[in-house]
Amino acid sequence: MSAAEQTRSDIVAMLPRLRRFARALTGSLADADDIVQIAVERALMRMDQYQQGTRLESWLFSITRNAWIDEARSRTRRGKVFAPVEAGEHVGHGGEAEVHAKLEADDVWTAMRKLPEEQREAVALVCVEGLAYREAAEALDIPIGTLTSRLARGREALQIMLGGAK
Amino acid sequence: MSVDDEKLMAFADGELTGADLAEVEAALADDASLREKLEAHREMRARLSSAFDGALTESVPQRLRHAAQTPHQAEVVDFASRRAAKWSFREYGAMAASIALGLVVGIGFLQPAAPLVSTADTGLEARGALSRALDTQLASDDAGAVRIGVSFRNHDGAYCRTFDLTEGGASGVACRSQSNWSIPLIANTAAGGEIRQADASAGILNAVDEMIAGDPLDSEAERAARDAGWR
């Protein structure tokens, strides 16, 4: 298997986690898959920039996050309005995922969407994806101190929105 | 001894070592409220991850697998990234990146007897019917071989226009440079091409977003610009 083939197969293996991360970022099943597709295409275009042996994971998360930032910016520029947070937009594509998300996680999705972008991405990488602070800071290209303060603020806000109890 | 919120959070996330770790452990041992806060951190973390974990067990849509597995892409990576660098726009977005792939296919595709696109020192240029349409055709005109989309000025003040080739199955953006139309972006959308029309349109719109200075020309401004020879 060539290095490129190996990387492609590693990317395929990462798809479920990229989708999870993108859902945490976008709060929408459909947006999440669009973003992942963009990110994967981008990653393949830039495979020459990927250093074999470094963490593919952080690199892909970083590309996914940038794809989302670009998409959000471009939507704003075109005056498209995001689905209102209250509408629970991630629900509405049918299937098991919808039911699951609706019953168990609707409030979490909604609360995540209310966080400022910079806090949401920090929370998504550390609390959802389980990255170490160092890795998350690297993926976001920010100092570790900035990451921890965003993470702390994000969690505090979530705690207030979601309360302590399940 | 006080443990601040960030330190407690770092402890909950398994980030502490050495003296910091010992400090928090000691504080936890004799501070019930701190233990409660720790529990809240852990609970939140568990809740967050379980809210999104569905993605790990659902099957991945075919289009995403396909995007990751298409071997063709890797082989043109170098060419595509060189071109992308040459355009020197900030990031286009991935759709535009995949359009760079389309370019590879597109060039070959657009080389029949009467080429609509040719390579010049500075990149690609419009030729023949495409060049004429860019010169004279308005968005409201009936499309012949070429359909014109939006016209706008880029950050250099040059006029640019989006176009579709109605027969050739390609879409792109052309910008006025001296007496020619240079083509910073073109996508092959023919059947079997790299890119579906919808993706190409989205990619081109993204590129327009990056390139445009101000608003697109309205039909009056478009006509005036054409009458003035796009200068």
C-alpha cells in the first residue's frame, strides 16, 4: 500500500469521528455531512501538506473546522439565515439518528449551538472527541492557554444552559 | 488551599501531572463542594459525548466514503495544488479545490477543433465562442453555446463573469485582463466529469464570494460595462 493509499484508508476510518465532530460544530446532520465531504476533498487535495507520522486526526479535525468556518462565513455573506436554534434543525432527516438525537440529545445539541463558535469548537474537540488539550490547541492553531480558557467558558455556559441533572 | 475552576477542569480532563495533580487530589480529599464540581464536569463531558456518539455507530453515507476513496484525486494533487497556489486567492473552499481537479479533465475536454479555452503564459484564456460571449452576451440573453451568469468586479477592479458551456458541460469564472478573458476557475461538469453541476455551481459561487468586491452588477450596470468594453 502506498503512503497515499494508506492515508486514504486512514481517512475512511476517521469518517465516523469526523461526522461526530462536524455535528457538534454545526448542530445539523445535513450540514455536518456536507462539511465532512468538503473537508475530505480538501484533505485529499492537500495530502502533500500532511506529514506522514504526524497525527492525521488533528490535521483532519483542523481541516473540518476550517471548512465549517468558511461555510458559515460564506453563508453570512450571502445573507442566508441559519435555522433558528429553537427549531431543533438537526431533527428532520428521518431515520434512527433523528429519533435518537431527538429523544436523548436535543437539548445538548441546542445548547451547543448557542455557544460562541470559538467555545463550541474547543468543547467539541476536547469533550466530544476526547482530544488532549495540546492536540486540540494544535488543531485550532491557538496557544494552549487560550484553549483552556475557551473550554472553561464554554463548559460553564453549557452547565448553566443544561443544568446539573440529566 | 484553593483550586481554580480551570485547574479543576484540567484535572477532570486528565490533563494534570506532578505537583498540580497532587494539589488537586489533596484539595478534593477535604473539600466536598470541589468534589461536587468535579462530578459536574465529568457528567457534562459524558453527556456531551453521548449526545453526538450516534455518528460512530451509524453507517457512513456512500458519498463520504466515495469522496475519501477516489484514488484519482491523489494523483493530481500536485498539479492541482500548484494551480491553486498560482491563483493566489485565499482559500477557495473545498468545492473550488475540487474544481481544480475538474480543470485537469476540463483542459483535455475543451481542446476539440475550435477550442474555447487555451493555455497562455498567465494561465487559461477564453477563446472563440466563449470569448465572444463574455465580450457581448448579457445574462438575460438567450444562451447559445454559452450561458452567462453573474458579472462583478474583483478586488483588482477587473470585471469578472461566471459562465456555463451549454454543450461542453463546463462552468467557470472569467476575468478581464487587457484584451483577453483569463479564466482563474473552470470545472468540467460533463457526464463522467469530476464534478456534478450542483457542486460546480456551489464551488464557483464560493470562488465568487472570495473574488468579488462589492455587489454583483445589476442588469443595467452589466449592459453599461459591456458597452464600455469591460474596461
